[in-house]
Amino acid sequence: MSEARVLSDAPWLRFGPAARVLALLNGDGEEARVIGGAVRNALLKIPLGDIDIATTALPDEVVRRAKAAGIKCVPTGIDHGTVTLVIESHPFEVTTLREDTETFGRKAKVAFGRDWVRDAERRDFTINGLSVDADGIVHDHVGGLADIEAKRVRFIGDAGQRIAEDYLRILRFFRMHAAYGAGEPDRAGYLACIDGRAGLSGLSAERVRMEILKLLIAEGAAVAVQAMADAGLLLPIFGGVAYTGTFAAMIAAENALGLPPNAMRRLAALTVAVTEDARRVSARLRLSNAETKALDSMGHRWWRLASKDDARARQLLYRLGEDPYRDRLMLAWARAGGVGNGAARWHDLATLPQRWSAPKFPLKAADFISRGIAEGPALGHVLTLAEDAWLAADFPLEASALAAIADQTAARFTRDHRL
């Protein structure tokens, strides 16, 4: 299967670093093309991301040409045919054409080749199996152009075999569908993912995390995640209940507020009902400390915001700060059913940071020293009690109200410590 199409609006093929790499590797019996995601994105007219290049030249020849041209060369995976060339601070992965000689999962034996068709046929999805040469001619040996047009994500060849080569392709199938597909996932691919789901248990947490976080922020994430739930794929990934309705409601809440997709917010909506859930998910995906903290914060007593009480919301904003407050509030909103359930009120609470800034706690240590509280740990404890009372009184700033809080707190502390 082969089609030809000219990529006419691609100045990066004629000028700049990518064009220099292609010029370097073309000629003297060798050919180089841009492959994979950059070709797909160029056809879809969306930002390219990394530009990867395939070549008929062997790795040693790639290195020789790069050194002769004074181009930085890093042997990032030379045993597997990959060399990284750095031009004008732009890295380009250059990989010699390959074909499988024996296939057994990710450890398949490969041999370097010169056949562009065989190289395309060993890739994952048809929309990633395209290549474009320096003249802008798109080469399609696997039906990728038709699938891009149809917004269809389809495995190349036998879906089960592609998955057995690397079970991470199950997650990539749904991520790619969320980003580039439309409607229901390709049936053959979907059934193959179900058949191969036991293989998910052998994947490293780091690889799963990378795919899941990308999937959650893709445009079609709600449909893809629901399809994964229907296929029984979420339990082996998260080790607990997945709340797909809350996930969809979180996406709707983000859209209602005009906020960009946020992976941790969406992960919390999908997996977290209590802080124990946050810790489990964090451990299974090996989230960073910052990601774990964000997930745990959202799961901490979010239900207290379900009352939609202004005073409680202001206290929480004061305690947490703007971003953690909004994230926890949005989790409560999503768990309440999303934008169709009291949306105006939830929207009002979510935008509280734009309308109200918490004042600084006005009482100082001197206010309590003058009331007989000795310096040291006791003083810090009294200040904490006074701050709690100040919050409960809804942030008063009048001198009389502050004096009353200081008097009552100091008296209470003194009384309690005499008992």
C-alpha cells in the first residue's frame, strides 16, 4: 500500500536545522526522511514537537558525516541504530531503518535495513507510520493518510502482535485516540487491548505515568477514559475505583472556567475520593513529590466545600493559597455533579480568588506578651489559637474585635494551663 502526497506548507523541510540534517544524510547512496509524529502533526497543521529522522545510513556513517560537518553527535542508542544530532540547540534523533528478525516483546531482535516499507510496518499506528522526504513528498505504506482523514487510530498489521511487542501500546492506543481520533475507538484495536490487558502489570510505573498523564489532558480524554473503563483497563492501572462521571464533570468545570487542562486535577477527579486514594495512586504511578502533594491536598476533606459556604471558602483560600484552593474546590464541584448542578454558585466560589484577597493575620507576638504569655513554644501555640479564632470570626480588622480575640485567647490559654 503506498500513496503520495506533497506537504506543501512545510518551510522547516527547506530551511533551518531539520533541513540541514536531511541534507547531511541524503546523497552518496543514502536517503533520510522525517518520520512519525512530526509528519502526522504537519498534516494536521498542529505544532510538530520533536522531529525524528530515519535513514538508510548505518549509525557509523551518520556519526562520520556529522563529525565531518562539525555537528554535535550523541550516541544515545547507537546499538539500536539511534544517534542524536544537535544543531542550533535542536536535538534530532536519527535512526537507521530496521526490521524485526525475531519478535518477543520489547526485546525483539532487529537488523538494520534499507527497506522503508519494512521499517514502517514495524511501527505502532498507521498515523505514525508516515514519512516525508526533503522534497515534501509524504510516503504512506500503511494507510496512515486515510486514517488521518477519518480521525481513526489503528494499529499497523495485527493489533495483538503490535501489543505483544510492547504492552504500553495499550495505553498509547487510547492516548492517541484521545488526541487524534473521533467517535468510538477502532474495534479491532479495542478488542486486542482487552485481550492483552494482563500485560499491563509488567510495565514500569514510570512508563505508565507518562502515558496516563498525557492521556488525561488530551482533547478527547473523556471518551477514551470511559472506553478504558468499559474494557476493564483502569482497575489494573490504578488499583481502585475509577470515577469516570466525576472525571467528565471536572473537564466540564475546567471548560466553564476557561482553564487549560490540568493532569493532576483530572487524575484526582478520576481516582481520588479520600486521601488514602491519593497515596495509593501516587505510589502506583510513582508521582513526583509535588504531584503527590497536589493530589493529597485535593482529596483532603473536599466534601466540606459541598455546603458552598462563603465563610468556609474564604478560610480555605487563606489556608491553602489560590491554586490549591481552586483545585480542591473544583474536585468538590465535579463530585457534586458538574456544571449542571448549581453551576452559577460553584463558578462564584471557584472565582473567589479573583474577587477577594485574604488579609494578613494582624495580631503579633507582642499582643500576647503584653497579656502575660511568656516567649517560647507557648507563645507560638497562642498565636495559632488566635489565628483560628480570627478566621472563625471571618477576618475582622477592627481594633476592638482584634483586642477581644487577643483577650479571649490569652485568657483561655492561661485557664487551660492552670488546670
